[in-house]
Amino acid sequence: MVTPAFSADLSRQATGREQRNRQLVRWWLYVVLIVLFALFLVGGATRLTGSGLSITEWKPIHGVIPPLNEAEWLEEFDKYRQIPQYEEVNRGMSLGEFKVIFWWEWAHRILARGVGFVVALPLAFFWLSGRLESRLKPKLLGLLALGGFQGFIGWWMVSSGLSERAWVSQYRLATHMIIACLIFAATMLIARGLAPHTAEPARRGTQRFAGWLVVLVLFQIYLGALVAGLHAGMSFNTWPLMDGRIWPDQLLSMQPFWLNFFENPKTVQFLHRLGAYVVFAAAFWHMIATMRTEPNSTHARRAVLLFVLVTIQAAIGIVTLLTVVHLHPALLHHGVAIVLLGFVAAHWRGTRGAYPADTAIIAAS
């Protein structure tokens, strides 16, 4: 006969085992986030240095090995000289200059492949050793599948710049970027859901507003990707006025009018500016509201930090614009955007609290 005391002891043991497993999985996901962040930075540098089209073929296996001798380097260089970017942008570049852009793109691709292993191998271990809760399995499988799909999207993006244009399509660049951001945000949400939360969940209104902030930041990053794809940051480099006006003209000069929101550099940059103001105002309102409704709470402190991070990102964005997208502030702007996305996702999960205990595991024990 199982006594109540013995049953309670089993329950405590199961709970302790679940917490240890959660900690292991959480730290693995934090490592994944670090590798993803490195991938974002290298990807940003690849775009900003114009290196993304330097490797003109997609070789998922053989492409891991870079050129090993002069003949192989010349072969890669000759392939690059056949595409429009060389003819229109880099005509006359030396082999040494080509190697610089080649290494950026190669590093980006090798990191992307590395992320797959960092996710897949530990996932298999945790799954087969019974350390994964049932709710985590579809989430983590979804992340792995989305990562594989992202590899295809990356090549789909690169291929748009190999035949008829000197740069990749802004539509495909934005798609590639937003899927990467979804992977990063989802990884952060799962990791934070496994972390112990000392504070009670926030009010329902606070949770909803924090969730909408995630959406706003994602949309702002999407607009930033369109700006990057159109090289829209290379013009109208004044602030707070744009083209000498608060509300510039010729924002809807293209026909049909909806093309302006995706293909008119002036309109896209203006929308990115407006998006920054909206995110800034929303983060400020969220901070004030959370401090009023939940004073001295962890949620309020995170809301303050979130607003500070938004303010810093806005300042870096202005510097990037005024310096005509100089490499260093532009790369910093790119990196802080990902940090901001990760923080706002973690904040949203924090307002909701940790995942509830897996009652199936406890009951089975």
C-alpha cells in the first residue's frame, strides 16, 4: 500500500528531476541563441559588405570546403565574374578583394550549417534520453524544421541576384530576415518558459501589451530588411526631417500605389522611421502603465529596461542614417535589433510565467 508520505516523496523527486531536465534544456537553448546571434552578425556584415553573392552555387555538403589552392580560387572568382553584380558594381576587382567578400559569405553559410548540428544533435539526445516534456517536442521539432526551411529560403534569396540584377530581391531578403527572427524569438520564448519565475504572472492587460510589442518589433525589423534590400538608407540622410520635410512628398509616386510600400526607397525609409516612432511610443507607454499597475515588480523593471533598449536602438539607427550606413554603426544597429527582439520576447514570456509542471511525468512517477 502506497502511503501519502511516500506518494508525496515520489512527487517531490519527480518535480526535482523535471527541474534539472528543464535547466539542461534551457542552457542548451541559450547556446543555440548565442550561435544564432553570431549568425545574425555575420549575416549582417555579409550584406553590408556586399558579399552575399560571392558564392554563386548552393552546395550544402561540398560547399563546406573552401578553395584550397590558387586554381580553385580562380575558378570561384571566374564564376563570380559571370553575374551582374561583378559587371555593374565590382568590375575590375582583384582576386584579393574577391577573397574578402568570399570569406564573409562562406562564414555565413558555415555558421548556418553549424546551427543545424547545434540544434539537431542535442535534441536527439534529450528526446531519446526522456528529458523532454511532451509539450516541448512539437515546439522543438518545429524549430528544427523551420531552420531547414530557412536554408532553402537563403538560397532562394541569393539566386535572385545571380542572373538579372546586381543585388538580391528585397522581398526575398525580408522573408529570409523575418524567418530568422521568428526562429530566434521562438527559441527565446521556449528557453524563458523553462526558466523558474519568482514573480507571479502579470495582469492580463500587461501580458497582451507585451505580446503586441513583440509583433511591433518584428514588423519594424521587416521594414528594416526592406530598407536594406533597396539600399534606401543611402539617401535622405538627415534627421528629424526627411528630404527637408516632416512628411516628405512623392511617397506614392509609383503605380500601382501599393508598390511604393515595397519598391520605393523613399517610402520604405519613411515607413521605417514611422515604425521606430511607434515602437518607441509603445515601449514608453508600456513602461508607464506597468509601473502604475504593478509597481516595484519584476515586470515593471523589465519594462523599464525594454524602453531603455528601444531608446538606445533608436539612437543607433539615427547615427546609422546620418553616417550614410557606415559599416560599424550599421552592424551595431543590426545586432542590437536582434538583442531587442530577444529581450521583448523574453519579457512577454516573463509576464506569463514559466510553463506549468508536466503533470503526466509526475503522475507516472
